[in-house]
Amino acid sequence: MAKYCVYCGNPLKSEDKFCIICGKPVLASVKKPEKTEVEKIKEFIKDKKKLREEPAEKIIIEEDVEELSEKPEKEGKKEKKKKGKKDEKEIVEKPLPFEVKEQMILNIEYNDTQLNKQILIEKLKELQKSVKDPRYDVDPEYKKTVNIKLEAIKTLITELKQKEGELEQKLEKPFIVQRIQEDIEKKIFQLKNLSKEFKLLKVDKESFEKLREKYNQEKKEFETEKKDLTEGMKLWIKELKMEKAELQSERNLNKGRFSAKEISEDDFKVKSKDFDLKLKKIEIKIKTLVNLTK
């Protein structure tokens, strides 16, 4: 059974006598800490996914609540209204269309490619300093090694630039959420302009009412479509934020193990660098999706 520090919640090894994070002594009977906010959110999202994937007949709708209710009439109505709203919300949440998911992935991949390209450019600049090293002119083996590395990095940068161009051609600009927002703003403008025309007696009352109803209905449909898309995207953002929190926790644990001299400085630096890169990539994913929801 896993052991945890009762003071800070850090996972412990069976042989640990002191916590490597807070430094306090390990008690004999260590209880598993309560679930963190990240774990609670993760379970919440998992439950929501499970509910959405259930067959339609298993979802309790407003009529089912009314038939199954055994409470007095007043309490039954309150319960029906409360559950009806909850189920309605679950039904309204629609899965993201394939083409939208594809565009989101392309946007993430595009930004990730730009990050990798920038990392390689920085490595290239650092490696180019080796050319100025005195050994470069007097040591043929050293010169050969440096040239091979330089050529390899330049080749990778060229490949990433090519990939970046290919991805850019596949990206739909503006993204569907921005296109829908533009449609909403057009309807708002049409409604304002229609009211203005009616006040100036340039549009008769019957035409005004029909057009107003039409524009309002179209605006409502666009708003619903945008809401469905952004809710699905925000769910993905939550999952990425949880992944980021878990990585940060692992990075802190790595730091604690180094402080407790359980791992060498070289291992610590390698793992820290790996965690930093993974966190940077997740942050880019989150930033990309947040920008796409606007």
C-alpha cells in the first residue's frame, strides 16, 4: 500500500524515515491524503463523459422525473424542474465535430512545430560558437564532429520549416469560432440597422417585425453553435491543465529527491530539462486552444 506524508501529502517510499519534500518525520500509520482538486476535477470530467456516452433511454428527461416522482406535488415539481435543467444541460453538450477537432489539432501541431524550430535555432547558435574554438582549426576530428552536428541541425530546421508551411496551408483562417462570432456581429448590426430604418419610416411595421424575428432567430442559432463548440474546447483545456498540474507535481518530486540525495545532480538536470520542455509544450497547447475559443 502506498504511503503518503501526513503533513504535505507527498508520496513516500516504504524505507523513508523523513519526507523529502517537507523534511518532517514519517509517522507509523500514514493515511492516504484526501483527493486533490486536480483529482476531483478529473473524476468530475470523467463522470460527465460517461453520462454523455450513455444511451438516450438511460437519460432521465423531464417527463420521466414527473412519472417516477413519489414526493408530494409541490416537492415533485421542484425536483422535476431541478433535474430537468440538469439533464437538459447534459443533452445540449454536443461532441466536437471531426473537422473542428482536426483544425484544433492542426493549430496545436503548427505552434508545436514553431517551438521545436526555435529550440533548434537556439542550439544552432550555441553550436556555432564551437567554430571559433581553437580546436576547430587544429583538431580534424573535433572539426568533423562539429560540422556533422551543424549539418544535422540545419537539416532538421529546414524540415521543420517545410512542415510549418504545409500545416499553414491546411489551417482554416479564421477558425470556425471566430467565423461564427463574425456572423453574430453581422446579425447584431442588421438588427440595429433595421430598428434605425423603422424609426425613420423606411421600413413598414410588418416587414420590420418579420425581419427582426428572422435576424434574432439566426443570431440565436449562431450563438448556440458557438456555445456548443467552446464548451467542448474548454473541456479539453481542463484536461490539459490537469496534465500540467501532474507534471509540475512530478517535477517538484524530482527536486525533492535531489535535495534528499536520492538522485545525482546529472540525473536531476536531465529530468528537470525534460519536465521543462513537456510543460512548455502543454502551455503552448493550452494557449492555442484558449485563443481559438475567443
